[in-house]
Amino acid sequence: MIKVSSRWTKVWYRNYISFLKFFYVNLVGNLGDPILYLLAMGFGLGAFLGQIEGVSYVQFLAPGIIVSSAMFAAVYECTFESFLKMIHLKTYDAIIVTPVNIEDVVTGDIVWGATKAMLSGIMMFVVITVFGLIHSWWSLFIPLLIFLVGLHFACFAMLITAWAPNFDYFSYFLELVITPIFFFSGIFFPLSQSPGWLRALSGTFPLTHAVELSRALVMGTVPQRPITNILFLIIPSIGLFYWSVWRMKKRMIK
Amino acid sequence: MVVVAKNLIKKYKDTMAVNGIEFKVQEKECFGFIGPNGAGKTTTMKMIYCFVPRTSGDLQVLGRDPSIHPELVKANLGVVPQDNNLDEDLNVFTNLTMYANYFDIPKAIARTRAKELLAFVQLTEKEKVKINELSSGMKRRLMIARGLINDPKLLILDEPTVGLDPQARHLIWDRLHELKKQNVSMIITTHYMDEATELCDRIAVMDKGKIMVVGKPKDLIRDHIGEEVVEVMLMDMPAGKLKQDTSGFNVTLEETSQKCYFYCRDCRSLLSHLADKGYKHILRRPATLEDVFLKLTGRDLVD
Ligand SMILES: Nc1ncnc2c1ncn2[C@@H]1O[C@H](COP(=O)(O)OP(=O)(O)OP(=O)(O)O)[C@@H](O)[C@H]1O
Ligand SMILES: [Mg+2]
């Protein structure tokens, strides 16, 4: 049985304090990749491309880069970092002999993963604002959007961590699951011109829905299917959350 | 009663780690578990501190069943597990205050308590130091301080002094004696028989998931060994000859490849007899818990 108590906040707080210690390292680690994509693809490749969906390529790219940076941050936090704490540092073992139960620990780590995702998404958002690629006040909803993206991928990653026998397992997860999601969720090219099967597949990725919403918020346009977008960002997360907490509990309590 | 266990069983996949044990730990008591590697000591402790669920049997810790409201049981426990698991992302002081936070202890109280405990285990100067800059003895002391952060009613120590130098060991014994005076109940496992004798009011000897005997260290020694032990080095002499030579004596004899052990209440006549027979390499000493341990669990390595 899964019982999450409000003590998860203590685990979140522990992660926050430890994060402050390595603040600058974290900052560089999180921002490096997305900025590189923006520069190389957006400005570099973009120079050879015409307009896509009526905007410049870098403008097309930017909203997706924001949400994908959140995805990567959450995945990193709830795979490598959580695994390290669980298996190598025995941080979980130390915490669960206090009134904080394993469900609280896992929840705290998941929400922390989402928090990190939000931070890195916001930093990316600031960078993109500096490049002059934000066009609407609606974009103030972006932090909320990337928090949902973070929560989704934090739960997903935690589920993988519950099964992972070692760190190598995460490379497979990144290469076989996260990278395809990254490339085929409409960040780099519009899915409208892709074959039907690919469009159908990518329509099942919550990231695709986040990208659509992000693009609408940044441009101030009306999204085509906002309800579907929001449902895809929330419903799977609820399932993944319970599943991952349950699997982690099974793994830790034998 | 602090802990009551009846027919307690823990089975991991295909290992019977704890195989139907029964024991009680009284208030203010220091209760020890000793036994060879793999006997099931740690597993028993883990069931008490709600880390692993039992397979079957009854268990009450501080009047509650750990499988029903673990957080209520854990709130009053202090746990020092066998392996150190300090938070390496935090410094010494923050390790304690952060741990206090898991117990809902308010910040101000946590800070005072952390300072007191660091003084208690003599780590005050290390307050700001990173965990990986501590020696293993310091880490162990910090683990004990951390286990005390919530003023536990029951302190559980799984091999508290493993790998420590004699000074550190004595410091920890000192501190544990002080806690006993403050009426903290304790459960300890250890492989050091002197430590068990020194600290424990009662001891359970475990082997292969079972408790073989329980009792006060003195009683265990008296009942199972006697007052004294005479060790005779065999020096290539067959043990059979020694047995023959001492057949007139009503003593328990145990032999290993190098030595024979005689357990007796009064060894004087045996000693003079052995001297008459020309035995030279003889040691006479008081019986210890180690003799009890080896007699009950066998002198050979089991695995
Ligand atoms: N998580 C686990 N999964 C499977 N088997 C386990 C697990 N933990 C312990 N065991 C097995 O249970 C038995 C008892 O182990 P336990 O750790 O309780 O022994 P111990 O008395 O504490 O030994 P030591 O003196 O070496 O610490 C051993 O056979 C061990 O291999
Ligand atoms: Mg052990």
C-alpha cells in the first residue's frame, strides 16, 4: 500500500540544501546543452533554412528547447542522482529509519526532479528572452508548463530507476527512449509533414503536447488542441507517479 | 517491555535469515546479540527498526507493531546501522540538523542539540568539515551522535565500534555507559566479546537464525564454561594422549588442531597433574564470553 505523507517536503528540502552547495556546477551542467542546441541548430543550421510555419528556424526551435531542457534535467535528477543516493550513498537507507517513509523519500525526489526541471527551463527561458525570441505575455505560464513536464519525466525516470541494476541501464533509457522522444516531438521540425504513423506515435508523447503549448505561449497564438495537451501532461503523470513509488517501495523494502 | 518478539521469522528469497526467535528487551536494559557472520543479527535489528518487514511471527517495538505505524515507532528510535550512511553532500553539523528535521524537531532545538551531541562524541572542532574528510572512527562517532538526535527511547547499535582504534572504542563505551545511566534502552550487536561483556546486561547468542541461549554475561560464562580455562598447546603431540592423561578429571575438554581447552570450576589439581605429566605450554585464565561463544557456535568457520 502506498501512503505518502507531508514529510516528503523534508526530502525535497534536503535536496535543495545539497543543491545550493553545488549551485554553479549545477548551473553550467544544466544550461550547457540546450544553449548549444539553440546556437548550433537555431542560428547555425537556421541560416540555411527558410521560414518554418511562418517564423525563422531559431524562433521555431526555441519553445521546444525550453521544455526539452526541463525534460533532461528531470530525467538526470531522477535517474543518476536518485540511483546514486539509493544504491551508493545509502542516503535513502539513512532517511527511512526516521519517521520519513520510503514513499515520502521517493515523492520528495520526484518533486525535486520537477523543481530542477523548472529551474533549468526558466534559465533557458531567460536566455531565449535575451535573444528576443519571446513574443507574448502568455509565456509567463511557461514555468507552470515546465513544472508539469518536469513532474512527468521525474516520475518516468524514477520508474526506470526502480528497475535499474546499474548506471549503464540509464544510458539505454536515454538512448532508446528519451532521445527519440526529444527528436520526434516536434521540436526540430513540424510534425504536420511527417508520415502518419510518426505523427500518431509522437502524439502519444507528453513532450509533443508540451512543445505545442510552449510554442503557443511563446508566440501568443491559440493552441490547436489545448485540452488534449493538458490531459496528456497530467493523466500519464498520475499513473507513473503511483507506479514508480510502488516499484521503489518494492525495491527498497524486502 | 521495549521489544517483544515471538516466533519471529525473516526469509529472504531463499535464505532463512531469522528462523523463529523469541526474546524480550526490558526498559533501561542493554541487550546484546552476538553470533557468527550471517547469524541473523542485523536482520533482527532491521526488523526492529522497521527497515525490513518480518515474514511471520509477532513483534512489538515500544508497544507498537512496526508493520502498522512504522513512523510512530521510528520517531522514538535511534538507529546506528552496520554500514555508515552519513549524508556526504552535507557537512558534519548539517548532517545532524538535517536529520533532526526528519524527526520534525524545530530548527533552534536541532541546532542546540547538534552542538551538544558533537561535544558528546568529541567532534566539536569538526563541525564544518565534509564527511569524506573524517576518519572512520570519527564517522562512527558521528553516526552515534546522529542516532541520538531525537532523544530516542531505544537506541539500536549494529556493531558500533567496528574498525575503531582502542581509544575511540573506549570513548564510545564511555558514552554508552553514560546513556545507560540516563535510562536509554539499548540493543547492540558486536563481534567483540569484551565489548558485549562490558556493555550488555543480557546477551543472546545467535547462530543460523536461531537464538541458542540468552542470559547475563556472567551467568552464561558460569553455566556454559565454568570459572576458568586451561589451554594446553599440543606442540605436535596427539590430543588422544592428553585425553588419556586427564581421564581421571571431571572436566569438559575441547580440542582444536593446535590446542586443547579444559573448562573447569577450579583448575588447581588439573594444573599440578598436567605439570607432573610434563606438559609445559600451559595457560590458565578466567573464562570469558568468547569461550561461551566458541563453544556454542563451534570453533570452525562455518560458511
Ligand atoms: N537483503 C538481503 N537479501 C538476501 N539475503 C540477505 C539479505 N540480508 C541478509 N541476508 C542473508 O541473511 C542472513 C543473515 O544476515 P545478517 O546480515 O542478518 O547476519 P549478521 O548476523 O548481521 O552477520 P554479520 O555478523 O556478518 O553482520 C545471511 O545469510 C545473509 O546472507
Ligand atoms: Mg550484521
